[in-house]
Amino acid sequence: VQLVDSGGGSVPAGGSLRLSCAASGPFSATYTLGWFRQSPGNDRELVAAINWSGSTTYGDSVKGRFTISRVSATNTVYLQMDSLKPEDTAVYYCLLSNYWGQGTQVTVSS
């Protein structure tokens, strides 16, 4: 399995970004793909996840601001991030099975 995550960047507070995670290779049909983030000095935390049936879950700090979605035909999962806050600044990683993407930096300025 190979994951390529992209879409990070620098935005002012209140701005939006959309991250993408493209998966290739064989993986279970009953998958769950998650977005995690890690900022310096902090543990990696779950941001959002979506499973094969479309069920979603979100971390408390992003509920109502972030939306996870998928396009099954292209094995791509998106994370739409709106109303970004400086505390959202982190490296964002996607995870599928035991495989991690390379990470994409999100920086939100106040």
C-alpha cells in the first residue's frame, strides 16, 4: 500500500484548505482511512476517519469545521478544513491499515 498525501499550505486564521490522500496497492475492502496530525511536542492525534461504508468520525476539536469524504473510484480521501485556527497548525498524515502517508504541513497564522 502506498499513500500520497498533499494539499497543505499556509493560510490565515479563518481560511480553508483541502487535503488529499491517494491510496494505491492492495488493501482490504473493509478499510478505514484516517487523518492524523502532529505538532511539535505533542502526540499524533486523530483528526477524522472514514470507513468503507462511508461512516465518519471526527476529533472533538475539529467537529463542525472539518469534513472527510472519499471518492472510491480513485481511492482518494479528502479532508476539507474550514474556519482554520492557529492551533490547527501541524503536520497532517493519512493512515490506511498500518501504512502512513509522508505528511503534509498545515500552517495557520493568527
